[in-house]
Amino acid sequence: MIYLSRQEHFNAAHKLYNPNWSEERNKEVFGPCANTNWHGHNYDLIVTVKGQPDPETGFVVDLKALSVLIREHIVRHVDHKNLNLDVPFMAGKLASTENLAIAFWEILQRELPGITSTAQLHCVKIYETPRNFVEYYGE
């Protein structure tokens, strides 16, 4: 099995805030990430697919096609956006990186068959900061 990854980048703002909690409880749990005026991150998204290389191309998946898919179906919807307010697929969800990874997985799982009939989605990894990241394997 070969694992192939593509990295993309986007910038976005969000606020961690549970509307069912008091302002005090939100600040206690989320700290400065519950800031009323939002905060932002320079996110790195790494999408990993797995499969066997095609005997005619040697590719598990065409990386250019994978990049276009990621940029068209994810990055253009989140880049320079407020994840809480501007992103329809995050509506009604807490804008944590964990929930973002699940949403990205669902989109990629739906769209990947459009560029490959053999490769499978393996992992979505999102770096919120250089030291904080989430990995999701669709489980």
C-alpha cells in the first residue's frame, strides 16, 4: 500500500464558543479562543490517500487533480473566511479544528471518486499552529 499526501494552506478566523453556556463558562473552557472579536490561524491541510500505483502512470492518484479537488471543494470555501459565520458546511457546529477535520473528510470522501476509481481517503490532517494539529481517519 502506498500513502500519498498533498498539502494545501488557508487562513481563517473562528471563535470557540458554545451558545448553550454562559460567557463565564465559555471563557473558562476555551480561554482566549472564546474572544468576542474572533481570532485567526494560518492552517495547513494535509490530505493523504492510499492505494496501489496505476501500472500505466505509476500514480496512486494524479496529485494535480487532488490539489484542484482540495482547493475547489475546501480551500475556496474557508480561505480568508470566518469559520463560524461564512462557511455553510460548518453551520451549527462548534468551529474546532476537530470538527473542521470531520467536515473536510466528509467532503473529500464524497468528491474523491471523481478523480480516482482506486485510491481511498486515508487521513485528513490539519495544523492549526505549528504545534497543534488534528488527524482524522474517518472513524
